[in-house]
Amino acid sequence: MVGDVSAQLIELQSQFAFQEDLLAALNDRVVAQDRELQNMRNAITQLSEQIRQQSTVSDGASQSIDMDRPPHY
């Protein structure tokens, strides 16, 4: 009976150690995904700003083209 309890205790300790390792690995993965998500958000913000700047520049350019046309157009 003592050997049976000892074997069960060893099995539980083994499972606990495995779960600790798994939890640490999952935590590392979540941290990595969080970093990746933040990088993607930053990239989207930068791209949005570039699009806004280009649309502002192109709006100004089209107004300039309209003003440069000769009167007979």
C-alpha cells in the first residue's frame, strides 16, 4: 500500500512538472504573439498615416493641375 501511494505521488509530481513546462511554453507563445500583434498595429498605423499624407498631396496636386490649365479647356 505504501508503494502504491508512493507511485501515485511520483505520477502526480511528474504530471505537475509537465504542466508547469507546458504553461511556461504557452506563456512564452502568448508573449510572442502579443509582440507580433503590437508590431502589426504599429505597421497599420504607419500605413494609414502614409495613405493620409499621399491623399493630401494628391488632392493638392489635382488642384494645382486644374489651376494650370489654359482657359480654352
